[in-house]
Amino acid sequence: MLAQQLFNGLLLGATFCLVALGFNLVVGAMDRLNFALGETAMVSAVLGALIMTETPVPFPVAFAAATAIGGGVAVAVYYLSFRFVSADFPTASILSSLGCGLVLTAVVTKAFGSHQRSVPDVLSGVRLDLGVLTVSGAQLVILLLATLLTAGLYLFLERTPWGTAIRAVSDDATMAGLLGVPVQRVILLTFALSGVLAGAAGLLTGLAYHSISPFDGFTTTLTALMIIVLGGLGSVTGGVVAALVIGLIQTLTVAYLSATLRDLIVFILVGIVLLVRPQGLFGRNAGVLERV
Amino acid sequence: MSSFTEAVVLQVGISVLLALGYWIAVSTGKYSFGHTAFMAIGAYTASILTLNFSWPLPLAMLASGAAAAVAGALIGWMALRLSMLYLAIITFIFSQLVNLLISQWEYVGGASGMIGMTGTTVPLVLGCVLIVVAYLVLLSRSRLGLAYKAIREDERAATASGLRITRIAVGAFATSAAVTGVAGALSAHQLMVINPELFGPRQALLIILYCVLGGVEYFWGAALGAVALSLLPIYFDWLNEWYEIVYGLLFVALMIVRPQGLIGRRGGGRIRLPRIPAGRERESVG
Amino acid sequence: MIRAGTAGRVTAGLTAATLVLAACGEGSGSGGAAVYRIGLVTSSAGPFASNAKTMEAGAAYAVKLLNEAGGIGGTEVELVKVDSQNNPATTATLIPQLATKQKVLAIVGPVDSAGCEVACTAANKLKVPIVSPGAARPGVLENARPYGFTIAQPDADNSTPVLTKIVQEKGLKRAAIIGDEANATTKAQADLFRSVFGSTGVQVVKTATFKSGDSSFASQVTSVASAKPDVLALAAGPDDAGRIAREVRSQGQTFTLLGTGSLQSGGAAYVAAGGKATEGTLAAAQYDPHSAAPAAKALLDKAQAASGQAEIPLNFAYAFDAVHMIAKAIEEKGVKSDSDGVVKGRVAVQEALNGMRNHQGMADATTFKDGIAQRPQLRAVVQNGKFVIDKSAG
Amino acid sequence: MAEPLLRVSAVTKHFQGVEALGEVDLDVAEGTVHGVVGPNGAGKTTLLNVVSGYVPPDAGRVELAGRDVTRLTPQRRVPLGIVRTFQNIRLFGGLTVLENVLLGQHGRASTGTRSLWPLRSGADRRLRAEAEQALDVFELAPYRGRRAAELPYGLQKQLEMARALAARPKVLLLDEPAAGMTAEGRRALVPRIRELRDEGLTVVVVEHDMDVISNICDHVTVLNFGRRLTGGPPGPVLASNEVRTAYLGT
């Protein structure tokens, strides 16, 4: 059973990982948090599930549509909550994006009701029996797509000119701007990418949970926040590792202790890390170098 | 006064208390995302005292203020040196902890909570608001209030001026928690029902919205925000399912037009809050 | 600079403005009109928004039927709707608003237990009868008597005999329970299952926990499966229960799924979330959407035709009955529709509701016992994508 | 020389393995102006940070009038008399000019419940009058109600010094007071610092402008690569070969 539980945890971590990466991209580029990202994932998942149930298109098309919707919503959120909101007031874009999240939830509730929406299975006939654990078709799809997207993002950031530009802006936006990097467009791209990741995460989470609730958004954002704090703000590797760690902790807590303690254990872990090592497990030594 | 007017005044009054309490912490530049923890501590302390020990409500309110202040001082002492985001997270975690403890504690009814508290009256609420407003008027014209503003502006410059920022900020946080605790006690004895659900992230967000909608520069901005936001659902409930959409869009629009809130000056001064990824302040404070 | 005076002035202004606004609201209600006003507390936000909408439709339909039949003794009934946005503080203000400003004789709603706890307690304090068409959490009316009523009977009383019978008939031996310990309603359901299994000698081989609304159930189901039960008791809201069912079947498990009456109440949501995986789920039930009782059948058929729904949801029927029971109380006591008599009228309605026996409505027979409806004890099974009342086993 | 007012002995500080200060000594006599000079990265600002308490040294002591203050936080050193300015000005930008100076007095003002008394009440009248006077001295009076961030750079520097002096320091640490100033501003700086010294204040100044240094200092210490290179009266020290080599590089 332990092997099966570990696999469950890994799977949960893989879906967490995608939203956390999206969250992290925006933090890197703008030093601002997009609190509507969880709702972006939720909207993409709801519409993705709708496409899967209402149209005969195969899953990959629905998945692509969900990522596109995620990207679009994230870009809209960028214009509403970031582009024209003054950076002098750090609370402004946080509240504004929370407002966007509220609107997204309300719109979905209004259009589709407050009940959870069922997400149809994929590859429901497939079952791999590996002895110590069995893997369903949906789980295979989730793991495969999450890994592909994470690796793709990594390669994009490291190997392409646009990826380099994103890293430059996240390192020092002013300097990057002086060097001719089109900062605004790079930020827009970052938001779109974060939305794509969130959209993918939303639908994959829906597959893993079998359904999606219009009220999932805030929890998703919160989990992503815990992950990037644990892994270190802006650190891609840290984000991936922290996502897997939190996925495993949550699963094992539920399996061997109690679901009531699930979030608590994660919270306490993050709290301790914050107080003892505020730069996160993988963060750079932020703050120590500032000269007076 | 009809019971409707009374209910409106009570609700607005308690919201104003919550906003003012929160503003005290914000005036030192510290945004908490867990003030519901202090509300819960206040509400439960007072409810235990009035229900199980038959204390009169005003006395129980004092006790709940004290209990919340102790908790506030403790969490403030641990967390106030953290940067804005981290402080928000730590306080949120704290509120979740409190919530969980309450929901597992059978003495206070666990997840079903407590029921049957009464005694919140209009004079009591208005009296509390008046006391807090008087305190804040005094504060905003005093050296202590100036010190709060200084810490909000620039902690390093504040240390250079000899301000003992940890002590001042923890004091502010504890005062803020105390007011919030009293508001929690009043709210419990108005609703007559409390359970852990009432003190979740939703309420925490609402308290922040009161302050930020009104503007954090002056305390009466926060009070105005509280009045507006607590009257909104009562007088605009005809919006029905459009309500939340309008409500969300209101914030989006407001933050574009007036990021400083309804009251307050725009730009000009460098309102310097720490950059998000900044780690712990380097100097050992306290 | 330090602004002297401004603060004080503004604060005074704010206080004055609040009072004026509140006072304005007071007089504006058209209390004198010759109609019977019934309040309706709904919520367009939060996880019960859909249930609230169903309830609203049921209440509106009831009022429509009443008025088409000439109202109560020739006087029309008006439904006054307020929306709590799922916010307890707002609810606490809306009840006095209905009571003083709108001068309603009685209130229908809220549909959820948490909302009812606040609303019913507040209404009881103001001596306004209030009937919830859905609150079934144990103790929900604790501080709301004698004016608070709920048509939904808590599972503990309603489901226990039925579930005991199911367990015995099926010869179940090993049971697992899955529930949310931090939620009062599901915790009560878990306790109910424990007592049923305890009294029937079924061994509880595993108890798994979850948190409502937000988790993957893979881990819990893996744990449950490893204990090899022959029945899994679902102490969960219908949405969560549906997802649990999906996870159980997707892990290839075949044990029986068992739910309380609440699961059948939210049957549509359960089946929507769980799909095919819910087939064969057994549950207790207190409402039959295809009742054979003549009074209920006539009303149900008419409602089906009017609403175009193949099956009338529980909240619709309960809200419908709530309105009709209030109307019956008004008629019985000869309550006047003028605003002066409203206080006396409320007392009369309360007394009539408390004394009402076997009201034959859309949801069969209802009798209030200490404010809580005593409902039929039925048994249901999911067949072809919906809960069907198993009439053979009455 | 009598017992120095400020004594720094054998202070060492490493930043991630790099030595910023190595066993640096500094004795500052009461009522003198002491210059700390050296090329970029020599450790001047770090030394100032150690003296003011912003950077805890790895080893060594800081004493004020014989009292060990090495372990005190910056805000505890202010009431004892160690007050500083910053290289990149740190004012309360959103507060008014007058409020900035009032904050400088904070360590001397009453604390406890008295700190809640209105600023205009009797208790604070003396301090307030003093703050107004300071504004006059630093030619800031016309701007008293303006927000500090709105002032031009030169006036901001003046304000920072006024705020520092409002704490009535025994030792004033100035970090590059002339940097970014106009020629006129620099000229005004020299007599002002001299005046302060004549009133009995002890000043430690880090500065690149050698004209300013040689005009105001009674004594200079030269740092290079975190080590004390030499020290003495400004004329001969600044003219020495060692110092010239250090500045011009080798």
C-alpha cells in the first residue's frame, strides 16, 4: 500500500507543480503575486470538462483548449489587475487580482451552478498492474503531461531567446529594459505562460479529482503559495521539489494520520521554514547582501 | 429604534471596530492575513465566559481583548520582522491553527460551535467605537502615532532615529489584536452563534478590504470602507447573483483608479514597503 | 501634517450617515398593503447557491399556485426575497429587515444548516416564524424554538432504522467509513454510521478522513481498499461523495457504497459528480420525488409539467410545502393581512405550525415535533443515473 | 591624548568569506572631526555600519565613553549618542519635513503612556520648539509642511543631518555627506561641520572628496582592503606615498 500511496502523492505533487510554476513565473517577472491564478485554473478546467462532455473532440484537443483558455484569462487578469494598477501600492494588485478571482468564481457559479462539475475519465480502459501498485490511464496521462510541461518550461526558459528574456526581466527589469529587452511584452508573455500552466494544471487536477468545483480557486492559489514559499520565491527547481514534497506529505498524512491534519502539517512546515530560513529551501540568499 | 435599524447599526459598528483594529496594525505597515484568529479568540473567550461562567458581557469583552492582545503580541514578536508577504502567510497560518484547535475542542462545541450568546446592544457597540476612535484621534496626533508612520515609511530610517521598532510594532499589533478581539466578542453576542467556519479566510479578506477600500492613510478612511462594505450587501442584495460579480469588478476598477483607496493621497512620497522577495531584515531588531 | 478635528468630524459624519441610511430603510416598506408577506432568505453565493435557487423556484411556484387559486381567503400572497450572499453577518441583518421593514408574517429559508443556525436564531428572537427547507444538521434549532422549524429531518433520527435494516438484509460484515471530521454535518453522519454498525455487529475495519471540497480522494480510497471492507459508508456531502465513488471504481474496487438520507437529498449532485460509479449506491431517504401518495402525486405531476423537470428536487418540494404550511396556518388562524396585526399574526402562525399534524404536501406527510419535521423513512438505490425509492422495502 | 570618546578595537567582519574589515582600530577623541578615507570597497561603510550597529562584527569591540556597545542594536545606540546618516539618504519620504525632525528626537521624548499625548501639548512644547529652530538653522523652515520626498536632493541631505542632530548625539557618523551635492552645497558643508565640532560634537565622516576631508578633519584614518593603512593629521597622511598608491592603484 505504501508504494501506491507514494505514487498517489507523486501524482498530486505533479499537478501542484504546474500551478506553482505559473505562480513563480509572475513573481519572478514582476515581484507581484497573481491571486487570480487558482481561479484561472478553475475556469479552464470547468470549460475543458465542458468541452470533453459536450463535444466529441478527443482529450488532447480539450486539453489544448483548456491551456489556451488559461492563457487568455491570465492575460485578461494582467490587463485588469497589473498593467494599469500602480506598483507603488503593493496591496493594490493583490486586491485587484483577488477581485478578478471573485468575479471568475461568481461568473462560473452563475453560468453553471455551485455544484462540482464532473470531469470525464480518459483512457478508462487502461490499467497497468505493476505488482506493488496499479496505475490507471488517467494517472498515466496526468503524469506524462505534467512532466512534459515542466520539462518544456525548463527548456523554454533556458534555451530560447524569449526564455532568456524572461529570466533577464526577472533578474533586473530595469537593466533588461536598458539593454533593449521589450519588458512589457515579456511580462505579457510571462502571464500568458503562467495561465497556460494553470489551465493545464486545472484540467489535470480535475482528472485526478474526477471533478472540479467553482470554489477550488482559492485553495489552489493557497497551495501554490505554500509551495513557492517552501521552495523559495522565483526558484524553478525549488518549486518542483517543494510541490512534490507537499504532495507526498499531504497524501501520507491522509493515509496514515488524518485529513484534518493535512493542511496543518504543511502550514507548520512552511511556518517553520519561514521563521528559520526565510529565503525558502532553494532560494538564493535574498536580503543578506543589501548594503546599508 | 426598530430591530432592523438596530441590526444595521450593530453590523456597521462591529465592522468599523474590525476595520479600526486592523488599521492600527496597518499604520505600522504590517498587513496581517490572520486577524480572524484574534476575532475568534475574542469571540470564544467572551462566549465561554458569558455562557459557562455567567460573566456580564462588558467584563467578558475586556477579557477577550486581553486574550487577543496576548496572542497578538506573541505572534507579532515572532513574525513582525518578516517581509510583507511572509508576514501575511505566517499570520494566515496562525489563523488556520487557531481555527483547527477550536474545531477539535469539544468544550467549545468543536465544528458545530457555540450557540445562545446574547447581549450586544447598540450603546455597547457605539461606546466601543467611540473609545477606539478617541484613542485613534489621540494616537494620530501623538508621538507614538508618528512613530507608527515612521515604521511604515522606512524601518531602517526608523532604527537610525532610535525608534525601537520591534517594541513599537509589537505594541501596535497587540493593540490591534485587542480591538479585533473585542469586535469578535461583540459579533458573537450579536449573531448568537459562533463556529470555526465564521473565522475563515473569507472574513480575514473582508477585514483587509474594509481598510484598503477606504484607504490606509487615515483611520477614518478604514472606517468609511467598513461602513460602505457592510451596507453594500444590505442595500444591494437586489443584485442577486450579479452581486459578487459587481463586487469583484468594483475592486478591480477601484485599484486602477484609486490604488490608495477612497481616502488618501496618491503617489508623491515613496511609500516604501519591502520588495516581495526580500528576506528577513538584516539587523537584529529588539 | 497632523490633521486636528478632521477625523472627529468625519467620524461623526459617518455615524450620522449610517443612522440616516438605516432609518430611511425603515419607513420605506409598504407595510400597509393588503397582502400576506412571506420572506424568503436565499443565497446566490457559496456552495449552496444551486440549492438556494431550487428552493427559490419551489417557493415562487407555491406562491403562484396560491394566488392563482385566489390567495388566502381572497388576499394575495407576496414573496419578499432577500439574498444573504452566504454571509452570516448579512443574514443577521436581513432577518430584522424582513421583520421590521418588510413586516413579513413568516420566513422561508435558508436552505443550508449554517445559514439556518444564524437566521433561525435571529428570527426566533424577533418572534417571526421561520421554516427552513433543508437544514438537517443536528441541533440546528437549538436556540430557535418555538419559532424555528425545519422540514428536513436530521439523519440520525430518520436514517438509522433504514440503514440498520439495509445492513442486516445485505449481511454486511466489514465496513469502512469515510468522513470529514471538521464539518459538523458530516461528522454527525459518521457518528450515525458508527452507531448503526455498532448495533448490528458490523466490524469497522477502517475510518478514513477528508476535508470537504478540496482534496483528491486517491489516498483515502487506497487506504480503505487495503482494509478490504464489503461496504463503504459515505459520511460526505453529495459532491464529495460522488468523487469518492468515482475514485473507488477507478481503483477497481467493488464494495457497496452506503449513504444517509442527506446523500439521497442531494442525489442529483451525487450522481452528477460520480456518474456511472454511483450505480447501486444504497441510501436512506426521506423524500420520494415519485411518490404514490395521491396528494403528493398530484402536486408533483403538476410541478413537473409546469417546470419541465422530469424529477422535482427535494429543496423545491420542501420550499413548496413550507409556503403551503405557512398559508395553511394563516388560514386556520384567520390572520389579518394588515400591518398592525402582524405581531399577533406571527404568534398565531407559530402556534398553528407547531400544532400541525400530517400536512399532506408535495413531499408526502409532514409533522413538526419540536420544530423538526418527522419525515417518512424510505430506502433508495441509484439506478440508471438517479436515486430511486425502493418501494418494496418500505 | 585623553581617553577617546569612541573606541573601535580590532574589529573584523567577513561577508561570505570575503574579509570586509580586518582587525581595524579607530580611536576618536571627543570634540574632533575624524575622517575615514580609502578607495572603493576599502570597508569604510562597513566600519560605519559596525559602529552604528547595523552590522554585527565577527570579532572586536566598539566602546562609547568606555562602555561596550558592541552587542547593542542600532536603536539602542541612538539614545546613548551614536547617530548616523546614510550614503543613499533614508528619510521618511511620505512624512513632512517637520515630522522627520520630530522623529529624530524620538529617543529623548517621553515614552510609555505619555507618548500618546498630543504633540502640541505642554510636555512636548520644548522639543517642538527645538525642532522648529533646527529647521531654521538648516534653512528648511519654508518647507516644514512639505513631504520629505518632494524636496530637492541637497535639501534632503540637509534634512537628514537635521534629523540626526535632533537626537542630540555625542558622536555623529556621516556617510559621504558631500556626495551628490552641488559645489555650493559642498562649500556650505565645511563651516557647518566645523561649527558642530566647536559646539563640542564629535564627528566621524566617511568621504571621497579630499577637499572636504582636508578642510574639516582633525584626524584621518585610511583604510585599504579592509585594513587600516595609516592614520594621523590630514595634511601629511593624505600626502603620503602609501595613500597615493592605494588610491591610484598598483
